[in-house]
Amino acid sequence: MPSPVNILRHSEDEGLNLRLWTGMLLPPLAGGVNIVVGYIVSTYDCNVHNRHLVMLVNVLSLGVCGLAALMLSPTRARIEAGSDDPPVTLRSSRLFLRCLGLWFAAGFALLGLAGTLSTLILGACDL
């Protein structure tokens, strides 16, 4: 049985892998936090008749999704350049991970945008 250390090549670009995985996992985390914390905060905002905290949660979620997209956007050149000389399957897997992360960022940003619009349109106790 191969050792886990021997599975990965020593010349593999770990910084690129970390950037790809972080950019892909941040948007779902931001969307989940937006939903859970948004509902918790909306009860408080209804009691004080103020929507600032719900708006803050939505804007922070949008910011995290934007940060994830900004993290992933410059990685295409590094993937195609292949500084660590990856095989074709690893290169295509990295491109797929990048594309999936950008789609996640766009989708969960739409979730945050919908929450922001509902906060602006509805009253404090209607959320």
C-alpha cells in the first residue's frame, strides 16, 4: 500500500491547490452563514425595528463571495503555465475546480443579493 506522502508529487504547487480549494469552499460557507445568521439577526432587528444587522450580514456574504471570485480569477494562467509540470488530468481537474468555484461564487452571490433586496423592500418584521 502506498504511503500518502508518496501519492503527491514533491513538485506539486500546493499554493495553487490551496487557493483553488479555498475559492471553491468559501462561497457555500458564506451562503450558509448568511442564511443561518440572517434569520437569527432578523428576529433581533424586528424587536428593535432596525434592519442594519441583516443588511450587514448580507453585505458581508456578498463580500466573501467576491473575495472567492477574486482569489480564483488569476489562477487560470498559473494552471495553464504548469509551473509544477502536472499531468493533463491534474491540469483539467484544476481548471474544473476553478470553474466550479467561480460558479459557486456567482450563485451564492445571487443568494446574498436576493437577501439584500428583500431586506431593502420588506419591513423589519416581514423578514
